[in-house]
Amino acid sequence: MWHRLLRPRRVGRAIYRALSAFGMLHTGPHPEAEPLAGPAPGHPERLCADVPLTPLERRLVRELGVG
């Protein structure tokens, strides 16, 4: 029964992914990884160009010096 639960490939893969994630905390992402470019198209956090900013959003942009 235990040999079915502890399959070597599955355990090895889980250990590899855990160690990779731990290593990224110290070294950064893999060199082959694509750089992040913001939210994907259609994502709810992406701003619409045809919708003006609210007064609160304009104030935040002014305070943060963005855009």
C-alpha cells in the first residue's frame, strides 16, 4: 500500500519543485523566465484608456508620481 502512495517520481518532483521555489527566494527567477509585463489583457486590474480616472485615482497618481 505504501509503495503506491510514495511513488519515487512523484516524491522527487515535489521535492524538486519545493527546492526550486526555496532557491528562487535567494537567487531570483530562472534566467529563462519571461520578464513580468503587468496584468494580462482583459485582466480586471488593467486600466481602460477610454474611462477617465476618478478624483481619488488622479490624487493617488499625483502623490505617487506615476504617469
